[in-house]
Amino acid sequence: MRRLLVTGGAGILGRALAERGIAGWRLRSLARSHPADYPADAETVEGDLCDPQAVRRAVAGCDAVLHLACRYADDIGFAETLAVNYHATLDLMEAAAEAGIRNVVFASSNHVQGFFPRSAAPLSETAQVRPDGWYGVSKIWGEAVMALYADTRGMTTTSLRIGSSCAQVMDERQFHMWLGFDDFAQLVRLSIERQGPGHAVLNAVGDCEGAFFDNSRAKAMGYAPRQNPRDHLSDPSIPGAAPQGGIFGRSLGGGFARANFKADLELWENTP
């Protein structure tokens, strides 16, 4: 059975993936300790992602990598992202390449385009980047690293620009960019089994009404969303709710855009 290394396996998405599993794949998590609610048959390599030796132990014997681990917050500073989002990501890619791993999937984010206005939706993966903070900037860098290793090492790398993946749709913004856990697992499987070298960027969202992001490229790869946001509402009034005021409700980035916005709103809205 093939083995998939998952960094950040103790997080929300890591645990959701472990609960569902991926047919034909055995999961291994790199974590400081085995998550208490992780399946008993899931492997854990105990160690810190920022420890290159721990990373090399974790990738040994693996066939693919799913890189979920990161530092994030809506108002995080650049320096706070350096250790995990930059240095550890680069160490992980180098270790994977040295171990002969061909497929790496990188958890990118909608926040690489968070300062686009809602009027620009639905956005494709080819739209320019407009990050809504230093977290989004680090994800753009991570995508660039994936592209570099695909070209220089002949690897198959995929960046999943995740919308909002959680058990339920919690608010009006999430309704337009939600990704169910089952559909997330489906996208991971398609990505780690993708053939041929090269880097692909995919919008990782379900079929959302008033979608912020276009998922047609993922569908061309075989993605077939099965979870409808309307069936997973935390409150039935969400689809009819009005966007919040200010930059939160006018941008795609929501709270991340609000946390970092210090300009004139009218000037921003008139920026092409």
C-alpha cells in the first residue's frame, strides 16, 4: 500500500482526512505527538516540522506528501511566518526530492487573492495574485516553490487554493467558497495520483451559489463535488444574509482583508 505523509495532521483538515482515509493509501502524520482522535492504524512520526532531521525521517518510505502545516492568522506578521511557511516548506520539498517522492500537494489558500473585490468573482486560477496579508503572501511563495521543484526536479506538484473547508457553512462569506471534507479528500486523492511532471494550481471549492472561485479546472481533472453548501448550513438564514459592511463584505478576503486594510476604501474600490 502506498504511503502519504501529511504535515499538520493534527489540524482540522488533517483529522478530517484521517477519519475518511484515501483508498489505496496509508496515512502518516508528522506531529509532535500522536493526535488523540487519530485512527489507531494511522502512523505518526513524532517531531517538529522545523527540524530537518525529523522531516527526513517522516518522508522516508513515503510515496507522496500533503503539506497542510502552516502558521496563520488574519493579522500575522511576516516574521511570524518565516520558520514554518518558508524555511520548513523548503526543507520539506528538498527532503521529498532527495527521497525520490514524485507527488507533493500544497495547501494554498483563497487569501492569495483576498483583496479582489467581490465584483471580480468568480476568479480563475490565472487571475493575478492580490494577497490580503502576510499569510497570503507566504502561500504565494509556497506555490512558487512547488512550481520550481516541478521544473527543476521533474516532480508533480499541486497547489490547492482552499476556500473555506469546515464541517458546516458558518456565515454568508463561507457560503460562496465552501469545501466539504469529503470533497477535500477527493481533491487530495486526485492530486496525489496525478500523472506527469509539472505544477497545477486548483481552486479547491465546492459548487457554490454566487461562487467566488471557479472550480472548472479541478473538474477537468475528474473532480465531482458531492457536498452542497445548502445541505450543511449552521443557520438556514445564511444564503439570504447580506454581506458585512466595509472592506470585509466588499473583498473576497473578509476578515483577513479587514485586519490588514489601512487605506481609503473608495480608492481601493476604484483600483483596476
